[in-house]
Amino acid sequence: MNDSLLTLLKKVDTPTVCNAIEVAQGKRGFARFTRGTMLASAPEEGAMVGYARTAKIAALAPPTEPPEQIKARRMEYYRHMATGPRPALAVVEDLDHPNAVGAYWGEINTTVHKGFGLSGALTNGVMRDLGDLPAGFPVVAGSIGPSHAFVHVREVGTGADIMGLRVEEGDLVHADRHGALVIPPEVIDQLEAAILKLLDTEKLVLDPARSEGFDFDAFEAAWAAFEAART
């Protein structure tokens, strides 16, 4: 992913990327996106983009493994998040979902991850400390809650299932207040052009629709131009 594409991906929302992937593929049916409603800690900050650094956590019940094993895995987790290609996102599956109760993403943990150079976090689990999370590190989560409960790391680097989306270690993820998607590697080279084409094509309808005197005849002409541009 070059700098130009990265800059563009940060500027556009996830639905735009979803549509642009289909433009690049030349067909409808792209399906590597989250299902259901997700919550964004800072919707005004826009999209986050990065290569997935994955893990799995749980919090509903206390861990059954020896404390030293839990501590060692915790340090393995942080070492994993602190390394790897950048830009990167923490993609962490809460194994308790849909009954997740432990807020892994609060003020301290988000600040640590931001310090590691990650661009944000995606989880089906819980976030908290809204209003105190650091700027520039958005979290897209499955829910909001007050407690960390018995949160502990279960697995590191084994991929994650987030609201119906399977994310493998190293996948390129785009996420915002709409949810998240995985960008297929085979469209990377065409994606920038596809996004720009999509934005230009949408203007064929949006510009007339926002103009004075817009009526059905104007719509019909605009839609014909829109359909022609998409083929």
C-alpha cells in the first residue's frame, strides 16, 4: 500500500471503500465486512486503516490457567502489538460475545496501544472511559460498559472473528462508525483509481440532486449518465 492510497483511505468512509472494492472487482457480492451495529468512540475522527494485529480475550469468568502463564501471555500480547508492519490496527475478538462484559479498551490500554504506533482498535467486545480516550486512536467496538471484569488474553496472532467478519493476521482493515471490512489483496493496485472513479460517478447524481430546480426529468437524465458511467 503506497502513501497516496493510505491518505485516500483515511479520507473516505468504509461504505465508500466497500463500493470501490466492487468497482475494482467489476461485480457486486463483496462480503468481507462486519454485520450488525457497531459503536465508534470518536466518529468525528473518520476512518482508521491498518494491517491487523490480532488477539483473543475473555472476561466473563476468571482465568483458570496459572497466574504466571496469564502474565506471560499478556506480555506476549503487548510485544506482538508493539511490533509488525505499520500502519496497524489492534483487532481483538472477545470470546464472550454476545455476552461480553469486560471493557478491554479504556483510557490506559488505548493510550498504550497508541504509544506503540497503532492507528486504532476493532473489537466485538467492550470499550469504556469515553471522553478520556486519546485523540487519534479510535475504537470501533461491539458495546460500551463500565467494568473490566476478569479480562485476560487468551490467544495472540491467531486471527479474530468480529461481528461476522473473519480477520486474519496481517489483513488490511478499514473501519469507521459503520463497521469494518477487509480489503482483498488483489484489488490493492486498482483501489485508488476505483475510489476516485466511484466519487466522480456519484457526482453525476449528487450534483443535480443538490441543485435548484431538480425534478424527475433532471433525475432521469442524471441517472442515465450515472448508469452509463458505471458500465
